[in-house]
Amino acid sequence: MPSYRLGELFCGPGGLAVGARSAFASNGVEDYSIQHVWATDYDKSTCDTYAHNICNDNHETVICHDIRTLNLDVLSSISAIDGLAFGFPCNDFSQVGEHRGFTGTFGPLYQYGVEMLKKCQPLWFLAENVGGLQSANEGKAFDTILSAMYDAGYSIFPNLYSFDKYGVPQARQRIIIVGIRKDLGLKFEIPSTEPYKDIDVSCKNAIENPRISKNAPNNEITRQSQTVVERLKYIKPGENAFTASLPENLKLHIKGATISQIYKRLDPTRPAYTVTGSGGGGTHMYHWRENRALTNRERARLQTFPDDFVFMGSKEEVRKQIGMAVPCAGAKVIFEAILKTFAGVPYPSVESNLKDKIRVYETK
């Protein structure tokens, strides 16, 4: 049974890892799966979460270290890898904030993924980043990253995935780049959304079906001030503090923030808006009916983490971990497509919405 050994850089709390370990393919002769062998991140509580849930508290395979000062040989000495995943930090490519691209602190960190590809030459890789990567540095950042991955020895297959189209109850768009080593001669196809069209991706269904146990981990209710409670009473599902009809004493007077998610209630009939790691100043996600912010467990449901996945650290640290994660269900779809590619199993597919990028590197 081919069980591909997976290494992860910038592993986060384990969204990709949960998706990877639940992915499966079979061609009738052999079964294909993925197993964790090592991972690294720089944040201690994040690494604690990953170790607790992904490798049964075996911290030896989770290296908590800033990758900029980490000897990558430490990782390759733990185990050889067949696959590499890296959700390189997206802060400087995000469409929210300063949008600094390569000029920021986090923009150049993709290079460590490329270095690991050159060092270990895994059969395949999966790299993840925000949709804003396309336009960072006038579009030059994306081309630079793709070119570096191609030059490391990989055929590359990028696509902008809308995860709500793949069964995730959240409007979350991410660029996923799948790479397959050139000498293998395999082509990755973008999985179709068709098999997921009948899934109920409303946030209400995700949070309430089934009901979350009262003693579920990470389910503490956020305390709201009386002012916030009063403000929420006037905000209807889908509205925020600037689109709702608020009395003058409850209005927010923040210049340039009229289009925002501040004090925005979820619309129970639709996927949630994007889960983020923020929470101050009214940027918590707010329940459609109750006058409160979502609990971390409810937010984790929107990211499709199972209820027995325990996040470690303070409430604020957990909130950030959940916001930075890749939705488990979305990750599974892509990992499963990779396994089927290697197993020779056809699956419903579509043309990449970044097909022009693929064509450049097919003819390069």
C-alpha cells in the first residue's frame, strides 16, 4: 500500500494535515494514503495543537522554530518525504492591510519551501496562499514563485479555489499550487465542484447540525459588553455596523470603514464570510440570532475541523490558529485528487481558472 510520507513547513494547527490523513484513493490493486512524518512552525501553541492532534503528542516530529534560522537538514534527518505541504505565510500577500508582497517580512518565506523541494525532491507538493498573491507586486510575485517551483524540478498546477464550492461552509478563496516532479510525467487535474453541489454549506447547518456539546473543547462563550449587545440587537443577519439602521448612540464613527465586517452577523442561509485570526474592535464573527460572537468551536466548525480536535493555548491564541488554518474538508479534496493522480484513477475535473499560468510552464 503506497503511503506517502508528508512533511510540512508553516504547518499551522493542522488543517492541511487533517485533510491529508483523511484522503484515500484505490485503483483496485493498491490503496493510496498519506501519513505525517514531520512538521514545523514557529508558534509554540500552534505546534502544541498540531502535536496533540496529528501525532499523539509526539513532539519529536514537530519542530517549533523560526524557519529563517532553522537548519533544514534537521527536518530531512527525521525522515525522507514523498510529499511536501507548505502554506507559506500570507500576511504580505493578503488583500487586507498594506499588501506589501515581497517587500514585507513574510513575502520571501516561500523560498524555504522551494529550498526544501530542491533538497528532498519529493514526488509532489502542495503550496497554499491567499488569492491576493495574484496581484502582489503588480503580479510579479506570483510569477516569481511559480518560476522558482518550476525550476526546482516540478510541473506546476495552480488554481484559485473557492472552498464553499467544495463543501466548506465558508466563503474562503485560496490559491493552491500542486506540483508533481517533472520526471514522473504525470498531470494533475483540478477537481470539479460538481460532486459537492448538493452539500448544504450554510453556516447554520455547519454550526447546528449536529448540536455542539456543551462541554466540547474550545467552546467558551465570549463575554460581550452591554453596548455590544445593544448594538447587535439592531443588526440583522448579513448586516454589519455600517449597513444596519443603528440609533445614533450606537453608531461607529470610523473613517473609511463603511464597507467592512465590523460587527457583521452571519447570514444563516449562506456560507460564512471568511474566518480570520482577528477578533478585536468588532471583528469577531457574530451569531445570526444570538447577541454574541461565535465561540472558537463554532469557528472551527466553519473551518471543518472535527469536534474532537483540541486547540491548545489561550482563547486568543486558539482564535488565531483557527483563522490561519486551511479548511480540512477543502484540503482533503485536493490531497485526494493528488492520490488519484498517482493511482491512475480518473475523477471529475475542470480547467484551471489560472490556466494561462499553467500553459506558460507547460511550454517553458
